[in-house]
Amino acid sequence: MAEQKKGGEAQSLQTPSISYDNSNSKGNGKLSNNQIVRNKFSYFNTQSDDYLDNLTPEKNVTLLDVFEYVRTDNGRDNTSHDMVKIQGTFRKAHDSTIISTSGLMQFEIKCSSEFVDKLKSDLINVKDIDVLMVFKNRANDGLNVIVPSSEAVEIGNYDVGKYRDSNNNIFNMYDEYFFRNIGRRIKKTDRCYLSHDPNIYISDKVQAGAWKYKQLSEYWKETKDIAHSIVRVDAEPLFYSIDYKGKPMLEPLPFIEFMINKGFIRERESDNFIKIENKILKYFPKEEIPNFLKKFVPDDSLQNEVLKCISHKWKIQIMDFMQLMDGQEIKYHRDTADAKYIPFENGVLKITKDSFKMLDYSDDEIGFFPEGIESMNHKFIILPEVSIKYEGKPKRFIRYAMVGNDKPISELTGKEKSDFKAACSMVGYLIDSHKKSSEAYCIILSDEGSNDVANAGGRGKTLLLELISKVRTRLYKGKNDWRKDDKFALAGLQKHNTLIVHDDVPAGYDWIANYTLITGDMVVRDLYKSPFVLKFKESPKIVVTTNNAVRYNENADSTNRRYREYKFSKFWNINRTPSEYFGGGDFFDDWSEQDWQEAFDFLVECVQIYLNEGVIPIKYDKTFDNYVATFNDVREQEFERIFNELSSETEFNVTRFREIHMQKHHGNGADFNLSTVKARDSINHYIDYHKLDWEYIRSEKVWRRACMSGLDSVPDNSLPF
């Protein structure tokens, strides 16, 4: 029970087992669960009376702990500084830091040593009050007495001054009772020192957990109107405390405890503050924390002062204290190789190759989802298989965009059907948050027939990505937000983002710059924040949209393995928009629940296509794209002139080609830059597009007339894409 130490070392109260055998008590002699929880109080171990108000309690204990400690001879004398605050549990030794009451009260009754035994007998035998414990005080000039007080409650959302009023009235009742019945006045003490007393008295009612507080009306003197000072049992702890002057103050530990109790954590990697509710993560910007705290300020006499402190005095402290919270790693939900998950209002839909079912958020399969995903605002209804095959507006919108017409499915060609299926597999791939190195692609959404000059756009690429973002989170980057030499290119990326959307990239976009991001880890750097690394498995997929032609080299295998292009037809354009075609208002904003159900049904179908067949590529003839991505009018006219000059020659190299180019300008430059590498690439594109009878001999780095070479042409493998 009490730890025996030699040489006069400090003693420490050891908390015993919560189960006790009491042969004199009724029942099984065990302390009831209710008493165990609700009748604890703070124990302090100190060697000095100096600055006691700043002491932090070692633990919370019970009356049975005190009984065993006081009666045990462990070498203590009456100068012991071990003490308890019987009133309840505290953050520090000062009364204003009370957390919860114990339902107990302690006081002293002074008397000379010759009358101690008589006083003790009188106390034990009173009839109207449950005297729970009696033992000698530290000064050996009287007795410590412990009796029931009002119900044990959390102080929490409550004015400490009102608690003191109530406590004073109960003390006055006991003082009047003992004065009338045994002729003794009682002395209020807020600390009970635990000096050794082998004859300590403990009531059987303590061991049985059967004592009761009784308000004796005959002795009750209400010194102050406390009709409105009843403590609510369901009151919540405050994030601030009250100092000895009755002023609100903010301390780190109580504040952090409060925030943790409210579900807040600090994410280690990003330093974000997050509130967790039912596996949904709400991100709180630091500047919103004070507004969150305001609603937990009770309507009491200090309300206005506390609100002022939150807005001004405490603003910096709140931020500093939040930083003291232990950083935690959050395991965001990630799909698996065999199952994909979409969060909804009524649960999380688990999708496999041939089935899907709704799981509760509490299911062990489900991780954390960030708030703000649109699908979590809608219920998903699992419909009969026949109903799912119905083509709603979202599905028809994508089909028309990909095949270029609005014919019924039965009238589509085999190529059109396969292209649409491939597009669906691409959508499923982008929804899937699971990554594997053998299937790491950058998805390119481009425009059919784009010529890098007049790029109308409006084909539906952005709407498709908006639809996908209704079930996933993404980082959006505009055309000017992504440069390969910018170390902050990934600024703003969060661990929960499963997609990076680089929208509307310009002509001449450096596709190779994405290669390492597609296949490796991502280093995220943000201004004024520590960088962190997203491992490949945790990093988002990349999708790029462009209104320009995309170059392609069919022999660049390493590049082709990592890129999948899907062209959008001219079906949707400025003169025919989805909103006008289908009616019913704007996409998403004016949708009915039926529209949302159809959209989610289509996305589920896409996921299952992807699960069964992977990412299906669409093969395009890229000759035109390569040409228009390379030539404008000036460059085209110059190449035509140069090839006319070469009409009488049987072979040439880049040096000869550039020599003819520079002759026109008398060695003083040209209308455009024609470097060696760009010249070689451009020459190949010009020859392919115009079907000229020149072939490139890679080993000799020359072009030779096809009829003259007698050699198989070796295609250039240096093109970026």
C-alpha cells in the first residue's frame, strides 16, 4: 500500500487495487464502479509549503487509498507534507484549478490531546450524518474529518465562484450541526495532510460505497442565493481556468487537454490542425481556432472578459499552445488492389470487380476521409442491375464527348464503343487511390484536331475532372502554376489529395518534367513550412489537360509506358454546351438527387471496368499532332523552301539543312531558333506529315532518299513524347 523507503526519504502514496474485502460490510465488499469513478480526489507529494498553489498533482486517489496510507507505519512523522485535496480533482493545488468535485468535504475539529478519543467517539456515533473517516491532524491538536458533500460532478462549464458559494453553504450546515450536537466548531481547510494514525477510523459505508449526502434543513443557512448555481452533470471542461483573483487565464496543459477532448490533432507532416468526427477529418486553419473556442465560453459573469481575451490577449498564446500538441501521422483511407471505396452520407461504398456493398464508417476496413468530398452530402442507393444500365446525363455527356455523336449505343461502331469503354477505364483509374508501379500513368486529356493556333476548348475535359472530384480530393494547378525548375511546384499538396490536376497546359509543355513524379516519391515544399515526402504509394496520380496538340513518338517506349492520352471530340463546343443540351440548369449546381445518383452509378461502372480490364489505351494517328505541335506558318514556309533547295540532292544532314536556312539571312540569324536537336525533330515531323521520300539513317545521322538508301530507316528515339 505505502512504499517503505529507508533513510528518511520521501514517502509516496501508492494506489492500491480497487477491490477490497470488508467482512463487516454487506454484499461482496467491493467498491462500486460509480464510487470508483466519481469519488476521486487529487494527491500531492511535496517537501515544502512554498508555492503550493503551483504544485501539480501526482495522481487521483480514493478514500480507501488514504485509509491504507495513513494507517501504515512507513517511518513518517507528523511533519509529513503528503497531502490530498478532498474536494475533488485539480490541475494544480489552487482551488480555482478544480476539474471535478469528489462529493466529499474535509475539515478539522480542534481539541486538546486528552479529549481526542472522546471527540472521535462522538463523531463516529452521530446519527444524522455519514461520517466517513476520522484521523489525527498533522499538528496533533485535533482531528481531520471527512463527510459527504453534494453530488460529485464535473465543474466544467460552470462559474467557479458559484461552486464556492454552494460549498460554503454546505460547510455552514455542518458547522451548525456539530456545534449543536457535540459542542464543537469546525475549521475549514482546503488541504488535508496525511500524517500517520494507526487508529484511523473508516466507515463501513466507504467500503460498501453506500454513503449519502443529506441536506439538513434544520441547520441550513443559505448565505447567498444560489438557485442558479446548480452544476450540470453534463457540463464540459473549460479550455481556460480562473486565477486566485477570479480572472480567466490560459495555460498550456488544460488547453491542450480540452482540444484533444474535442477531437483535435496536429498532423505531423503538414502541421495542419484537424478535428476528427466519425472518421471524417475537418481541417482547421489556425485563424479559425479562436472562433471555434468562442462557442464553448459559458454564459456566466466572465463571458465578456473571456471573449475579449480570445480575440486579443490570447490570440498568439492559442497558436503557440496548439503547436505544443504532439504531432500524429494520419492514415488516410487508401483503396486496395482489389477494392475501391467511395464515401457517401449513408456509408462507404466498397466496389470490387463484380459487386459492391455499403459499409459503415466504423468498419475496420475504412480509414479517414477529409471533409469536403461532395459525395458525402448524398445517399447512395444500391439499385437493381437493370436500373444501373440506364444512361443518365453524366454518362451520356462523357460518351458524346468521346465518340463525337449522340447516336444510341446500338448504332455506335465497334471503334466508338471501344473508345468509350477505354475512356471509362481511364475515369476508374483516376478514382482509384491505390498505386502500383506497373500501372503508373500520367493521363492526358486533349482536343481532337487541335492545331496549337486556334484552340477553342470547351470540349468537356474540365467537367469530367469536376465529376471525378465529387468523390475524391485534388490539387488544382493552372497553366502558369507548374514549372519544372520551381521547387514549390507542389505547394498546397495535402496527404489526402489523390489527384493532381494540371489544367490547360500551354504549347511546348515539358512532358518529361512529370516523369519522376509519375514513377517516384513527391517532395512537397511550401512557403514557411517544413518540407515532407509523399512516398509513391501515398502520392497522388497526375492528370493533365491541354487544348494543344501533344507530340508522340511511337518508338519512345519508356515514355509511352507512362502516358495515356484521351482526345475529346468537337461534339461539345461554345454553341452546344451540356447544360443547354440536357436542360435542367447547370451541371452539378442545379442537379437533382436523381442526377447525382446517375452520376455516382456511372462512376461505379467506370471503377468496375478499370478493375476488370485495367487502363485501356486508345491508339491515335499522331502524325498530324506532331506536325501542328511543331509548325507555325513561318516555320512551315521556311521548311518548304529548304526542301525545294534540297530537291536535287540525294542526302543531307542537320548542318547542311541549317546552312541553307542561314543563307537566306546572310548569316545574321533567322526568324526562329533552329537548334540541332530541334532541327532533327522538326525535319522528321515535316517528312512524316508530307510523306516525302526521305529516310533518316540514325547510325550516320543523315537523311537519304528512300530509293537511294537501301536501308531500313531508324526512327529517332529522342522525342520527349
